[in-house]
Amino acid sequence: MSNKHRRGSTTNNFCSVAAAGGCSCGNDYVKVCKGEASDWGSYPQKFSVRNASTRLIESLRKNQRSFEAHHALPVACISEVIQAWDEKANTSPSVISGTKWCINTKDNMIAMPMWGHTIMWYTDCFSEVSEEVLAEIVSKNESSVGNKALSKLSAEAKRQLSSQLSDAGDTAPPFKDLPQHNYSHTGRSADTGYNQEVIQKLERIALNIEAAQEAHDTDKIDSIKGKLESLSKKMKKTLKKRATSRVYNSTHEAWKGGMKGVDEDSNSSKWYQNFSMADEPPKMTFPLGKVSGSMAKKIEDLARSMWMPS
């Protein structure tokens, strides 16, 4: 595949460029999602310790993440399948060159939460962290500046951070009907990764168009815009369904189930399924009281980013 497609490109009126501030079509993919996430709040973006520049750290410290503007049909998928196929199979004439379609329209966009939103919602911003643990975090953060990796926290500090979970007064977050954008977005197969799933579906569209070309079926060749729009709607519905119709009816109910444990809730060990973008979610252990695992690591990273050096 040509490298020029990796970040999206424009072929006449067919646009797959997700540019900051808007593409040449005039569509800003972030702005069209803002209304959906107006009451989600924000969380401090994880900072990097791979650069010793204080200016860089200060800049990153100000980076508050409010939501993720997700393309139902991602740029990478459209580039890898539709545009690469068109470039290879239809150099003259190009099928997509006469198609007016933009990847950044509202129909292809959906605001999605990150794990940071969920952790912030249920930890009350780590308000009960002891002075000892806070002092350790501050000290470790300061000693990490300029190093290639974070200085490790003690097992007790990790345990305390992981146990800072509550039911937020039993109030569900405004994003309870959506999976996490940074959980199963990519994967090795169509079952375990959202992108791979979309790629598989786009490949079917390309094959159908190619078959139509061989049969000289002009109507089917010209229908690529409609096929992409239909797939966008389908994938947006699929994402919402995965958050609301798996083991639990929402991610909030799933979180509460995870907190209860198997003694109180027989489905507790499956709490993570509602949070995943994938058809087959990779297993995740609930972090309450745990000091290891991917979820516990996310909690630690978020807590440390809140007290990074100024």
C-alpha cells in the first residue's frame, strides 16, 4: 500500500483526511462530537518522561482530555482498504474520484469516553489517598523526569490507588452507554479488534464493487457512497449495543458488578465486556485492591499524571 494513504488523503471529492481544525471539505471531526460529550468532564492526559525538557512537561500537564472523537469508519481502515484498492485496481478511471464523501461528517463521527473518564468518575479524583502515598507519588514523579521510564511506586501505594473506587453515589456517568475508545480499538483479528472488524467489512464492499465492474453494473459501482454511509450507521449502532446489551445493561451496571465480586454477583468476572469496542473483549481483572494488571496500571498512570512536577 502506498504510504501516502496512511494518514488519509483526498481524491477529488473523496476525503479521508482527519486534519486538526477541519479538512478541505470544511468538516471538523472534533467539533461535530462536542455536543455529545458536553457534560463528560475531562481528565489529565498521561505525561511522557522520555524527554527531559521542563517546557514539554509543562505543556503536557495542561493537556486535559475531554472526549475522543471517533470515526465509525476510521481513517486507517479507509486508507488501507478503499483508497489502496482503488489506487491499485482502478487507476483509470478511479471509482472513488467521482464519489463525494467525507470521513469527518457527523454521520461518521461519535464521541467516545476513554478509561480516564471512567476512572475519574469512580475514584472521586483520588480524594482519599493518604499523605504518605501522595508524597511518594510526588517524589517518584520528580525523580522520573529525564529518565526513559517512570520510577516505580511501592506495592502499598499501588494497592491504595487501586482501592480508591466507589459507586459515585450510585450515579451513572453520562457516557454509560458507550464502550471505552482505548479498549480493543485495535486487535489481531476482526473478533478482537474494532479496526480489523471494519477492515474486513470494507474488504467485502471493495470485492462487491469489483465484481460489479466485471459485470459492467454501473449502479453498483456508483453506490460506494451509500455503502460507506450504511456501514457508518451500522458500526455506531454496534458500538452502543456492545455497551448496553452484553452481560450488563450499561457500563455503570458492569462497573458495579465488578465491585461486588463473584460472591455477590455471579457475572462479576465478566464486568469488562460492556467496556470493550471488540466483538470478543480481551479479559480484564477488576482492579479493586489489586496492584497489577492493565486496569490497575491505568489507574496508577492517571493518578500520577494529576501530581506531575510543575
